Amino acid sequence: MVGSHSVEDLVTLVRSSDPELQKLADLGIRVTYFEFCSYLSRRSAKGEGEISLSYVRLGTQREVLNRASAPELFQPDSILLRKLLCFRPVLPLDPNSCQH
């Protein structure tokens, strides 16, 4: 089952005004939806400026102009899930090599 906490639920970034997310887009690195939302949530909690981005999830491309256009992406993390779940980025070529 593909859900918000599934390792199969991957996000491919197309472009972003956030430098860290743009690096991932430039390298073709995918991240789980959980890590994607977690990053945006932490960034929002720090009071950092607005962000715009374009990403592909489950075969659908989405454009986000600001927090108001996709509030579900910026919701606070569950502290318990944040402590228990940590997914590594997925490299563009298979098989993935160890990143430790």
C-alpha cells in the first residue's frame, strides 16, 4: 500500500526556490513523501520565508506557489514518527549504493 509513510511513496523534485531542495532536483535524487513533508514542516516551524516548488508524486506533477497553496505539506511532524522514521534519499540510478 502506498501511503504517506511508505517507502514506495517517492517525490521527485523538478524545481524549488529552496537551495537544498533545488540541489536534490539538480541531482535527480528522490525522497520519500514523509521526508519531503518533514523537511518543509521543519523549515516552516523555523519561520523561514515562503517557498515555491514543483514536484512529481505518484505520477502527478504539482506546482506549489507558497504555503497557502499546499498547507498539507507544511503541517507539523509527529515527534514520535520523526524519532522512529528516517529514510535515505534514493539515487537516480538503480541499484542504489550504500551512502554510509
